[in-house]
Amino acid sequence: MSAIEFRHVSKSFPRLTGQQLLRTHILRWFGSGVRHGEFFALKDVSFRMQQGESVAIVGSNGAGKSTLLGLAAGLATPTSGQVIRNGRLNALLELGAGFHPDLTGAENLILNAALLGLSRRKTMERVEQIVDYSGLGEFINEPLRTYSSGMVVRLGFSVAIQADPDILLIDEILAVGDAAFQEKCRRTLDGLIHAGKSLLFVSHSAYAVREMCKRAIWLDHGAVMMDGDVSDVLDAYEGRALAPKEISASNSGREA
Amino acid sequence: MWAGEYSFVLRNLVEKDFKVRYRNMSLGIFWSLLNPLIMMAVLTFVFTQIFSNSSGADYPISVLCALVPLSFFQIAWVSGTSSLQENAALIKKVPVPRQVFPIASVLSNCLHLVIQIGLLLGAVLVFGRGVNRYWLWLPVIWGLEILFVLGLTLVFSALNVYVRDTRYVVESANTVLFWLVPVFYSFSLIPLRYHEIYQLNPVAAVVLMVRTVLLDGKPPLVHTLGLLSMVSFGMLAAGLLVFSRLTKGFYEHL
């Protein structure tokens, strides 16, 4: 059975984003507003990810990787096409989302667990384990504003990884903490993969991608350029990325 | 797909709000008490000393009966309206049901309401009005006000995602409301032909009934209570409906 399936998914954003003012809405109602058109972040993307599979999404900035994860997580609805999910999903799109600097580490931990969908009982059972994993020790009872940025993401990752998902969506978050903690994260994720969990993974680190995934999908300007074995895709993607002159030349040629 | 517990999330969001608000204040909870007391003192001074046609020893308490439900309504409406915008980062990253943000915002203002109701009841006793059995109506009256605010906040928080001016509309409406709710004047001064339409304003209806119970020692009018129930439940239903309609576009518009 597939864990996540995209069927001809497209996603567009109105170009007006950022100026949600009454004026623009009124102008649009009267039909005299300048229509700024739409921007397609994803264009007709189809793929199927099996259960227990780990797939990497690669591509340059603005290729649509985060939009793809947002759709996979159900945060956004596709403009056209269909996104199908089977299983309990945990989106690690941002570590420590909703953390507040004036609350202590422990208070933030519980709030974050609740937002991520852990029940009260499970949260209470796992508090100790989470604190342990984070390695924050006594700092856990200090306000978050006294933490270093590394400590904040360590706490965030420790909570998120406890939400026992079947499908993990990870957006560029493996660069957390120091080398030792990164190693620990990687081992935890390896363990989850071996336990048959599915992983959809966005990263700019070719090393991490090769390490974690057998398959990769290369996105470019919202469209799937290539889908296949991780080495082939990375070679093709990196080959292209290493020749930036050629790309800009061909791009300007297309637009002219 | 989000497998969490509503009650757990709501409780945590309310607790967060409360802790964040009071941890950095040396006077803490007294701020909740100070504000209505100051307003009560100022209004009493103006309307018994300057415009001295309102007299009577219980004028201050009558003002307080209105200030408590009115200020709850105003603050809950304004802060609830911007709640989605303030949590934009979370909404774009975590698949938690979006309703929790406006609801939690209203609920955390309910904590302040409870504190201020305590103040009001204390003041009623100080002014020599005893406890009467109609006090049992008070939870019903305030419960209906809370339902109304919940519905209103669901609508306006969702609108505010699409039209950022919504917040300013709410602020202006609140200023107008201060004059259209019988705060510093009594309901009996309103010309008879406006009575019906006045009671359709839920805040005015709440003020009216709170005064009837606390000052006159009578049960609230069935007519007023019926109107308020209708308006409150209607508003809540409308709020849930509008919110679920608008929720799909939050990701793009935040």
C-alpha cells in the first residue's frame, strides 16, 4: 500500500499575497483591480511513495519542495489533483513551532507535544524520555530565552520525534545541534526507517540524502525533473547545479 | 490525520497565554481588577459630579455591572480576531485544527472575566445588596455571552486572514459599542421605541439582565433571555460554518 500518493497535483498561489487589504478586495469585486495572476509552485506532480520507503526531494531554492511537503502534510489544499495519505503522519517542517521565549523548556515541551497531536497521557509518560533525549538536563526548567539556538532545536527535535508517526515529513532539519546530536538524530531516523516507517525528506545536504534514502525526486520550478535511484538523481541534479552559467543562459533564452 | 486531543491543546494554549501575560508583571492578577475599578471611578465622577443628573448611591455598582461584560466582550473580540494572524507560523507548519487558536484566545479571556465577576460580586456585597437566589441565573447569562463571542471571533479571525483591515473595523465597532450599551445611563432612559432593538444587541441584553439580578434582585426577563439565547446560538452556528468555509485558504493567505 502506498503511504503517500500525489495524483497530478498542482498548487498555485495568488500573487496578491502580502497585501490583504480591503482596497484590493474591493477593487477586485468591482473588477477593476489589476489581476496579478497566479504563481504555480507545483505543476502536475505525480508520484507514489510505498510504505516503509524513504524518499528525498531535491531541488534548488523555490523549486516547490516546501510546498510539496505542505500539501503532503495536509496544511494546504491542492489547486487541482489529489493527495492521498495512509497512516498517521508527523510533519517536522519546523522544529519548535509555537515555542515561547518566556516559558520554560518543560512548559514549551508540553505545549509543543499537544500541538503536534500527542495525547495528554502519552505526553506525561514521555516527558522524562524527551528531556533525556534532548540532553538539556537542568536547563529544562529555565526560560527558553536563555537557550542557545542549538538548544532550542534540540528540544524541538526531541519532542517531534516522540509523536510516533507512520509517515515522517522532514524539511531540512537535520542540521540541528552539534555533531554529536546530529549523529543521534540520524541514528534515531535510521531506527524509524528500519522499523518500517516511511520518510519524505527535503535536504540540501547530498550526504544526508544518500545516507537516508534510496530514492530521490528532483523538483525544478514546480515540476518533477527526475524520479529514481538516489545516485542517478543526485548526479544529474548536481551536474546541473555545477554549471550555473549554462542554466542562466538557457533560462534567459527561454524568457526572451 | 491530526490525532491529538482538543481539550489538551486548548488547556495548554490558555495556560501559555496566562503564564506569559502574568510572569512579567509584578502586580500580576491585580491588573485585571484595577482596570474596571478605574473606569468605574472615572465614570462615577463624571456622571455624578459633572453631569449630575445621575445620582443614587448605587451608581458606581450599576456602572460596574456593565463594565465587566462589556470589557470582556471588547477584549475577547479584538484579541480573538488577530489570533490566526499571530499564529501564522504554526498554521503553516503544524496540522493542528485551526479553530483552536480563536477558541483558546476567547477562553483565556474568560479567565479574566471570572476574576472580574468575582470583583463585581464582591462590590455588590460591599454596597449592601445581599445574595439572592436569582444569582443562579448569572452563569447562564455569562455563558450565553461567551458563546456569542466565540461565534463572532470565529467569523472575524477567519476574515482577518483575508482582509487585514478587519482588526481595525473591530476596534472602531468597539468604540461605538461603549455608547450603545447602557453603561453610564440606565436602560429606563432609552426611549420606548428603541427598547426592542436595544435588546437585540447581546452585550446590552447581558448588561440589562446582570443589573436585574444583582441590583433589583429579580429574575431576568424571559423575553430578553430568549432573544439572547437565539442570537448567541445563531452566532455560534454561523461562526463554525464561516470558519470551516474559509479555513481552506489560510495557508495561501497567511
